[in-house]
Amino acid sequence: MMPKYNYFCKVCSKKFVMRHSITEKLKKHPDCAKEDCNIERVPISSRVIKKDKKKSDGDVVKKFIEDTKKEIAEEKKELKKEFKQ
């Protein structure tokens, strides 16, 4: 599948999207009737994911392990109570 590129035609003031190879250079807006078409490629905005600087991945894993250990200890206590009865 070819990559998708956004363009803007300065002659007819329309935005359009074209799929073509990276090496191909688009020179004319396909819907513009003017012979002397002036187009420019418009950068696609990308999403920026901000990472919480206060918590590292290791901190999240440690917290999960601690919580799981507590849950297991509580579950053991409950099972012992049921077993004794």
C-alpha cells in the first residue's frame, strides 16, 4: 500500500489527499483546471504522547507486584478460615 500525503493547491485553494510512492513528486492538483498549478505538501500532524515523569515503568511494575502480594495474602487468610470450618 502506498503512503498517503496531504496537499494544498494554492491556485484553487483546496486541500486534497494523494497516495503515491515516496520517490514520486506530485506537480499538479488532479482536480484543478489550471495548467500552472502550484501545490505544496502539508505535514500530517502527529500525536505526542507525554510520559508521566514522576512514575517510571519500574515503579509501576513494583506497585503492581506489591498489590498482588497483598491480594494473595488476603486470599490465603480467607482460604485458611474456610478450611478450618
